[in-house]
Amino acid sequence: MSSSSRSKLLRVALISLGCPKNLVDSEIMLGLLPQNRYRVTTSPDRADIIIINTCAFLESARREAFQAIEWAWALKRRRGVKLIVSGCLVQYYGEKAAELIPAADLLLGVGEYGALPDALEEREPEGGRQRRLLVRQRPRFPFQRVFPRLISTPSHLAYLRIADGCDNRCTYCLIPGLRGTYQERSLPMILSEARRLVAQGVREIILIAQDTAYYGHRSSTGADLSLLLEALNEIPGLRWIRVLYAHPVHIERSLLQTMASCDKICPYLDIPLQHINDAILKRMGRKINRAGIEALLSEAREVVEGISLRTTLMVGFPGEGEDEFSELIDFVRRERFAYLGVFSYSPEAGTVAGRYGSRVDGAVARRRRGRLMKIQQAISTEYGQAWRGESITVLVDGRYPEPGSPLMIGHAAFQAPEIDGIVVIEGEELRPGDMVTVRITDSSAYDLYGIKIKK
């Protein structure tokens, strides 16, 4: 950092790509910056420093990351901003990252955000710019430390990461290479952060990890996800607790019973299933078969009254023929998930599946994805229609994104914010963070519309 810039607050803009787990990393990076030296701005065009925290899980994510870097490079050439690239893209390329991302002044691999403040304060050498690459071959998150976070979600909700890395070793997945082997935070550390978040005004906490259901499976303390949820349920001021990314093979009946018995846990569970055909599941390394999946879904609906289930499916995996895809279609029609996402298989170098034969043509995979999403759209439409006339509790998130609109938007316990649909609310004196009762009057394929009920 040049001496001329040390006398003023430097404006920092951060572009966070990818999943909520990446967003938490981004929030930590912003939280680490001394407030007497840096000011966060949401306008990159006005920033002195731009940080791009990247995703590299799929080829499409890597393309998006490079597009963001190209855009920031153009801004750098025009205005001379400092550019920092961090996260999974740097981890993916390792030592080659410096060559492939020449625009960056600093490159940080996964889990290296602790080095950011000192790196920003280092003086540039005379006669030339300084470039640094900090990346480990085996990334490890520094979970033994407590990092500050600058929450970027609406102030009344926050993601809470309980673990990272993964030991599941699905054959198509890059995550163990990008984010390391599984490691989890201690129960006291998680609860301490949860209490701090609630003290700051957070009303909904969303638990995330590569596999939340795996929490405690390797622990010698006896703490598991059920125990964590029970402890969170006792925090005064916290209203909702939501669980995302639970691998089906690790969801036990005791977890479902905890969800049913704790009043703050949303009757909602995100279970990425990927497929239903036994042969495809085996080739994916999912460690569960169709019978196990169907038994789990039945048990979840039996134990947790009114539970809303979300899943993610993959089409175009090597070996998926018309019969296997038809089986997947029949499964989706029968199970009628509240929410469902579909993505096409992306062959990734370094994965077991990347070496498989029996590849599915990309155009065929895209058509299959479109067909599944059309089926799910009809299911979601009927799901929304079933709420018409009902009165539900809604957490208000903000104003409807239309200039001058008097409407507000929020989400219900059966809707994960920024992932599922929204509730559009008509009513007076509504503020973000309010929990209100709304009578649903209309619905669309994914969203609900209603009127606040006056007390």
C-alpha cells in the first residue's frame, strides 16, 4: 500500500460468487479489515480495492469467476484499483493461478483469508507492483480461531457454518480437493457465534456445511447435529433455525425427532439426492440406494409434521440412459418435493467420474434438465395453490424490488431465503425483521401473495 493512500479510508468492494459457504468466507474477509483503515462499499466502480471471492465447483462457475475478473481488470486499467482474487478458483489452479490470473495483486486460496489484512498493509516495492500467492496443496480452514464477520445478508438472518470440507468422496465432486477433508467446529464455538449473531438482531440462523448431517459423526465428545439443534433452540431471541445440505446417508431418525420436538426448528430439510436409479447412485458413490432414499423421505414426513423437503438432482451423469432418466421422472412425480433444483453433470478432471465412459451428450442433458424443471414447476404451482386461504407466519425481508411499490417481501418457515420462493406482503408498518401473520390470497409457480393480518 502506498504511503499516499494511508492517510484516508480505503473503499473495499467484495464480489462473492457461489454458495452460502463462500459467502461466509466473504463476510469473514470483510470483518477482518480494520474499520479505521477500510470502508466497505457496494459500488465496485467507486472502490479502491476489489476482492473477488470465487467458486470453481463446476466449469460454469469457473467461467463466471473469470468473467468477473476480466470486468475488474478493465476497471483496474482504468482507475488503478488493487485487485484481490480468493477462494476456490485459486485453490483449483494452485501454483498456476499466478500465471492464469495476472491481473491480481494478491491471490488467496481457500482458508487463507487470515493473511488479508497484513497483505494489504505491505508497501509496494520501489519501481514495481508486488504480487503474492498464498495457497496450500491441502486446504485447511482455521476453525480453531474465532473470526469477526461483517454480515452481508439482511440483518435479521445469517448463515452459520458448522463444518467444512468433505469425506463423502462422491465420484463427480471436486469439493474434497477444493475445500479439504472434513473438519468441524466445536459445539461451544458454534453456540458462541450463534449467541453473538442473535445479540446483533439475527432472528433466523441457517446451518450450513458440505454435509450438515455428518456433524459429530467423528467426534469423541458425543455432540452431534441433534444436540447442536437442541442447544440452539434454547437461545433467547432466536426464532427460526433451518438446516441445509444434509446428505441422506447421514440423516438419522433421532435428528428427525429433534426437528419435530424443538419449536424453533423450521419443518424444512434440504436433502441433495442427485439421482434415484440404483446403478447411477452406485457410480456416483452416494452410499445409498433407492430403497434407502424412499424410506428416509417417508420417515421424514412421518416424524416431522408438515415438513417441506427440498432436493437437488443431477441429469446427464455417465450411464444415464432413457430408462434411468424415466425412473428419475417417475420418482419426482411421485415424491412431489416442495422445492427442487436440477443441474447437468459436468465432467471434472481429477474426479473418478471424469474418467467414466458412457458420456451423455450435453444437449441431451440440457433437455432432460428442462423437462424435469417443467414437471417440478407444475408441482410447485400446486404446492403454492394449497396455501391459498391459509394464515402463515412470515419473516419480513425487505421492500418489494419495484420502485415506489408499497409492498414488502418475506419468507415462511417452509421457504429458505434467496433459494426458494418468497411471500409478497400487503400491509402497513412492516419492517425487515418483523414476524407477522399473513393470509395467503394468491400464488404463482414459486411465490405466494398475501395480506398482513392486523392484531
